[in-house]
Amino acid sequence: MKKISPRIIIGSGGTGGHIYPGIAIADELKNKIPEINILFIGSKKHMEMQEIPKFGYQIESICISGGKKNFFSLSGVILFMELIYSCFLANKIIQKFSPNLVIGTGGYVSFPTLYAAEKNRIPILIQEQNSFPGLTNRIFSRYAKKICIAYEESKEFFPQKKTIITGNPVRSGILQLPSREEACLHLGLKIEKPIILSMGGSQGSNSINNAWGKGLKKLIHLDIQLIWQLGKGSLQRIRKNRISHHKNFLLMEFIDHIPICYAAADIIVSRAGALTISEICLIGKPYILIPFPWSSDDHQNKNAKILEEKEAALIIKNEEIDKKLVDSTIQLLNNSSMKKKMSKNILQLGKPKATNDIVNEILQIIL
């Protein structure tokens, strides 16, 4: 019997929230069809060009910077020119690779990829991570064969017959965490001491970093450990503060082995990116959310409110970080009943079969 070797393109990039769902889908496709040929398309200006090859996948680049810009400004004109050129590049890549399916995981990087797919009459599948869908996915939903969403709240924005609630795809390591003992040993942290994991997103957060910087003495006094992901460019600045060198603090620019950090943590503090929320819903740790107020369509705030309404997480507003972050986190650490309640509630929101369900929808299209 002749082996089937489908060819898939995944448009994925800009931030980790768009990149890692694409990688999770690719990994599960590889697991089900080892002969499958997968190509990513990303922006040469962003982290996907370094991250995706780490997972063994090829990536071709287009030239688009994205972000919120006024189209009547110089930056808006530049973005428009980049968009046109990127559509041209994506079209060349798609014609050369000749995929059976193109997958878009949202964001501006997906736009040229999905545009070229539609122009070449290639079937499209869309994966939307947020409760309020991004503009790219809303535009191309009319052309998609299937739309896989994470939240019930986003269903109203898409054609009902093509839309299925799957949850967000997460990397397999999230479902197979090491023990807390193993994680602490790997990280060089003390298992008997409480551990906070703070993540500012793939780009980092100056406001979160500044708040922790001011609270380090208090953490030392209470013998609390901190796994602190600072983001690109902030590590050297924070390291100038001698207190940050204390043995209780583990500083990282970017976390390469997130399952280990999840396993070690007693409490997680992070932005409200959809992928991070989906991961923590699966691991069931007490959670403090700090929505990024300038996220497109305010999607982080909308994501966070869903968890808050179900008493599955606490929200700290960005403008309140300095006053509340350190003390609120310490209070939660010391509140056993609240931690237990939050863990129970957040686990009920997890969708452990999301990646498998999305891949099954893909297979129905290509096989």
C-alpha cells in the first residue's frame, strides 16, 4: 500500500502565543503521520525564525513587522508595503511547496500566508486562541474549511457550521510534567521553600520586572523563591541590582523548558496570553493574571475575565502592579483554602485533548 505523505504549511509567528500552538499541531501531525512534510512561514523579524528550527521544522520567512499602526502615518505606509511584499513572498512559497492544507494560528504573520492559500485555492484551517478573535482569523474564516476555537465566547464571530470548540493546542510536555522534586533538583531550588513562577510573556514586561525588583528584599526576608522570566533585553539591567543574585532567585531571559518550571511552582504569575492560560488550566496551579492592556482588541483582558468569573484566577490590573503584585502573591501563597479552590476550578477549564481534536479535523480535510 502506498504511503500517504501530505504537505502542510503553518503560518505562525510574532509571539509565542501564535508560535507554540503551531508547533504543538505539527508535533501531533508528525506523531500520527511520520511521513508528513511540514513547512512553517514566519516573519524574519521575529522569534519564530529561531524557535521553530529548535523543534526540527523548516521555516521560510516573509517580511512583515505587524503591530498597531496608524495607516496614515509613515509606519502605517511601511506596514502596508510590507504586507504587499509578504503576500508576494508567501504566494511564491506556497506555489513551490504545493501544500494540501494551510493552517493559520492567527496574528499578522498568518495574513499573507492565508491570503496566498486562498488565492491558490488551497484548503485552509484556522486555529483561534483567544476569546475575542483576531482580525486575520475573522477575515479568513469565510474561506476556511474548519475553524478550531478555544472559547465558547468566540463562536459568535465565525460561521457556525464550520466552527468547533477544541481548546488550544499545547505541547505534549505540558501533559507530562515531572514531579516537583525532580523539577526543583533540575533548577537548583529548595523543595521545602515556596516557589513563585513569574512570566512576562515572550517579549517580557518592564512593569512586572520593576515590581519584583522592588520586592526582592521582602521575598528574601520570607525565604520565598522566584523563577523569574524577564524577557529579551531585561536580564542585564536587572542583574545590576546585587540583590537579584541571591540564591532564592532564578533569573531567565526566556524559559526553554517551561514544563520543569511549571512543575516546580506553587503559584504562577503571568500575562493573560491565551496559550499560557490553556497550559495552566491543564496543570491546575493557583494563578495570578496581569492582562497586557495594549493587546490587540484587548483580548488579554477578555481572556482573564473568563477565569476570574469562574473563580479560577486572580487579576491584577497593569496600573496596580507596583502596589499589589508582591503582597497579593505572598497573600495567596499563605492562603491554603484559596489555592485549593483555584486549582480545582482552573482544572475544570482545561481541554487535554485539544491538540488531538484539532489534528483529527486536519486529517478529515487532507486524507
